[in-house]
Amino acid sequence: MNEHWTNDPDLVENYVLGTISQEGRKALEAHLGVCASCMETVARERLMKQGVRSYGRRLLKERLKTMVDQRERRAVPWPHVVSIAAALLIIVGLGLTYRWWGEEEVTVREEDIAAEIPSQGESDTAVEPGKEGAEKLAEESKPAAATRSRARRETEIAVSPSALREVEDQKEESPGGGSEDFRWISGVIVVSPARHREDADAALMMQGGEPRAAAEHNLRKREKSAVSNEQEVRILQRPEHELPPGQRFQLKRALIPTMFRQTGDRMELTLFSDTLGLEGQTVRVRRISSDSLLVFIDGSTVAYKIPVVPMPSR
Amino acid sequence: MALPLSFLGKDARILDMIRRGDEQGLALLFEETRRQVVGYVLAHHGSQEDAEDMLQDALIILWERVRSGRYEYTSRLATFLLGIVKNRWLRVLAGRRREPLAPADADPPDDAEPADEAIVEEERVAVVRRAMEQMDDVCRKVLLMFYWEERSMEDIAKALGFSNAATAKSKKYQCKKALERLMRSFQESEQS
């Protein structure tokens, strides 16, 4: 071996990097003990190795910090995203359920229909003779206990044309199994119109005779002016469970899903309801405008809007 | 044929990234183990900053071992890193116990006292770092690959586009001489 092995730079590097065998290392170290300049050469090489490594580590540490910061900035805040997504899902779900979007709804205000109801007293198709005017109206408008709570939730009667169009695409869903032309319409149980009159009466009685007389005059005038436009209608009732799945949304919205068929002048309404009792009941139908009608089923009044198919006039 | 990475575990994927020199593997591992390490250091009188600093050092140790082929997978990477952090943090705590903070009214240290060897050594290392910063890019890479990553001259030649290992070795020699010159000039300027 060379007396000054440190003259060989490869050997010095291998010694400092620890890539030589244990035996070789011991031999080299024995020489270092007696050669100060060799010791200095090794120390310089070792310093270079330490310095370069330290430099590399610092650089890597800085890059690592930068990478972590960048990843954190880019990281998706999943808890927030999940919360927002859940909120959106709920909103969209509610929107779809309650049809916040889509076609403009055709609305008939309850009071408009209620205003028409007094004219029932003059109906020439009334099946219960002997009862007249307000008395008959009061009886007609008594809501059935089961339907009252549902009806009270409705402050406006709203029938969406989309429901009709939706059903046009589902003719195969005809519960009767026939291929007749039919449409689905939605009926709304009218909140006791009698209540309005009772309230009005009470108010008038408190105010004295003159206003009451004026109100009665108005009522009579309205009853006379109401168009007597009775329609020949066949009314049927089917249980709710026979309702095609595509129409069950109406039940959820507290509507009375009704299948509407028309043949010539004749009209047929099949009401799907477990609460309305059509069996053996007196039923009257009144057209209150070109596209709206009321069905009086004993204690309940169901309002319909049929905007697509105008009612035939007699 | 190499298996697709999707068939390997997360540790294997990170190790593969490190072997390929992809530093994002370290960032991934940092995120994976940070909570554990911070929990440990906070529970042992340290701060969040201490914990992250310790974890970064541990990751660099892992990087060096993997890159130089001295790493052997005997436990999960998170366990390996936490082991390093624990050892180093305990040493830090032991150091703090041995060197309690001097009281505010204590005498200033005597200039005649022998300088701490570690401080002198650190100053020398700092000079090399400064010199490295002044080196050209190729020399910096050659020296880093040789001394830090302990790559063979063949590897360095391939990575840096030298025609062969002998050319790379020649370049390394030139770079070392340039570094020594810079070191000397820094030392001389400090002494003057």
C-alpha cells in the first residue's frame, strides 16, 4: 500500500463515504495516526461530504415545506364540501318533491271558488230538494273530519299543468286498463266556505242592521249572477292503492288525484280517495269558469282546474 | 414485469416514488404521519412546530436511506418515522435538561473559554453550504448526487447526460476543486 494513501482521491472518498471493507478501513486508520497531512486530507473530504449533505438536506426540507403548503392549499375541505353537497341535495330534493321549478302553475284562489259556491242553492240539478240557499251551502261545505286537516293546509288551490302533461305520457297507466283518452287532474278539497260566511255574518251582526242588509243584498246578487252551468258528469271513486305509481305524488301533496275522461259532451271523473265517501252520496258538479269546476260530495267540495281541455258547454 | 402500482400498498407506492426521486412521496408521507407525530411531540412538552420539524428531518433520513439503498422495509413507514422522531425528540429533551436556561442575571460567557467543537464544526459546514450556493447548477447536482445520494458515477453520467462514467468522474473532480476554492475564499474573507 502507498505510504500516503490519501494521495489517492478515490480511496479518500471511499473511506469517507464508508464504502471500503472493515479490514481496509483499519489499515487506513493506522496510517492516519502517524500522518498529520493525511489526517488533514481526510478531514477536508469529510467536511465536504458533510457540507454537501447538509446543503442537500436543507434544500429538500425547504422543498418539502413548500410541497406540503401547496398540497394543503389545494386540498379540498371535504367536511365543508360534504355539508354544502348535503344542503344542496336536500334543497333539490324538496324542490323536486314540491315542484318549485318548472312550469308556471295555474292557481285558483280558495275565496274565488268559495264565492261561487252560494250559487249552488239555485242549482237545478240539486239532488236534495227542500234545502235551499245558505242552509244547503252550509251542509255542502261541511268538511269531512278526515279531509279537513289536509284541506286546511292549503291556502291556495294550485293545479300544475305539468301534472296533466305528465299523465298524457302515461296513458298505459290507465287503472281501468282501457285505451280511452283520459287525463289526470288534481282536485283540492276546499276549506270550509261556510266559515267565511259565518265570519262575515258574525262581523255584520256586530256592526248592526244596515251593513248586514247590504251584505245579504250582495250575496243574493252574487248568487243570481252565478252562471248556472251544470254539467252532466259521471263520478266514480276508487281506492288510493289502485292509483298508478306515477300519480302518487298527488297524494303527498294532499290533492285528490282524479282521472278525467271525456266522450263527446259526457265527462267522467274517477276520484282516487280513501277519505271521500262517494258511496250513496249526493254528488253535484258545477262549472265555475271555462276551465274550472267544483264537485260537491256531501260534506266536501273538491275544486278542479282543467286548463288543457276546456269544458264543453251545453 | 413491474406490477401496476395499484396492486401495491400505500407504503410500497411511496417507496417507489422516493426511489424514482419523486419528492411528492415525502409530502404524501408527511400528511399521512403528521397527526401521529404531532400528537406524540405535543404530549411530550413540544410544540406543533417542533413536531413538524422533527417529522421533516425523519423524512429526510428516510429519503437518504432509500436513495442510497440502505433502507430495509421491516415496519410500516409511519412506524419507522415515528421511531426516528421519538429518538430524536428524547435526545432534544435530554439536551434541554442538561442545559437549563441561564438566569437572566448570569455573567456573560468568558471569551477565553474553549469554543464548543460542535459550534465550530457547524460553522465550517455552513461555509460549505454557502460555497455550494455559489456553484453552477451542474456542479451542484454532481456533488449532491455523489456525496448525498451516494450514486455511482455511471448513474450520475446517465442522469446528467455525460457520455460515460469517466466523463462524470472528471466533472466531479473539477467541481470539487471549484468548491474548495470557494470554501477557501469564504474562510479567508471571514478571517480578514
